[in-house]
Amino acid sequence: MVNVIIVAVFSVFTFFGCSSGEDFDEETSPYEYERQKVEKFSIKQTRKGKINMKVEGESAVINGKEVANIHRPVMKFYEEGDYGSTLTAESAEVNMETYDIRCVGKCTVQSAKNERLETTDLMYNAENKLIYSYSPIVFEKPGETVRGSSFQSDAKLNNVIIKNQRIVLD
């Protein structure tokens, strides 16, 4: 009699212990949303077979499928495959679906034309190919330095719009 009771209790425990009450759904698998750390992170975005942007970083933490937080990113922007500029930052958050980027901390953009822009907390809109910041900026080009309260530009620094600008001639 004692053996039967133990078997019955064990069977009930096993039945309730293994049941989660939910069906497993591959689309909402818990493994899909885990954080992953990647050393030597690198992604490329292309349009019509030509490189548009390349992002590299010392390391990255990828949160699910949507966001990558990159440590010390270096982003190179291209127009029709031709090099345009390089953006470096302390850290960045990349939306892996849209390729929009939010850079945090000190940010520097160096153009192929030897122009340099410095600011903090810079954003890149991948669809419109625009970089912008609402923080104070310093824009250096041969012969002059422009300071302002914010800016917007294409990634090559060809069409720079600076708010509340002050120009210092060298």
C-alpha cells in the first residue's frame, strides 16, 4: 500500500511540474529576445547593391532583433558607393530594422573634404540620410570655424544648417 501512494503522488507532481499551461509558439520564443554580447561588431547597409553605411564597434549588446548598443562605434557613410564621412562616438544605439542611429556622448564627424563637426548626442536618420543634433556644435572647415546651438546636415556635410551660428575666421 505504501508503494502505491508514493507512485500516485510522484505521478501527480510530474504531471503538474511539467505543464506550463501555455503552448510553445516559435514566433515568441524566449530565446529570440535574449541579450547577446558581440565583440568586434560590424554591420553594413546597402542600397541597390552599393554600400550606404558601415558601422563597426569594439563591442555591442544586441537586445532581441531590434536594437544594438555599440561601444565606441565608427560609422562610415557613403553616397552611391563613394566615401563621404566618418562618424565616431562614445556609444551608439542602432535600430537594426531601420538603421537609424542615436549617438551618445562626444561625437565627431570627419568629411572626405577635411571638414570636422563636433557635438554631443547626435542622431542619424537612415531613410533621409540626415545627421542632426540639438546640442551645441563646432564645425571646422578650412579657413573658418562655426559654432552653433544645433545643426542638421547630409552625412557628407555638404548641406550643413547651423542654428544660432557664430563664425570665427582663422
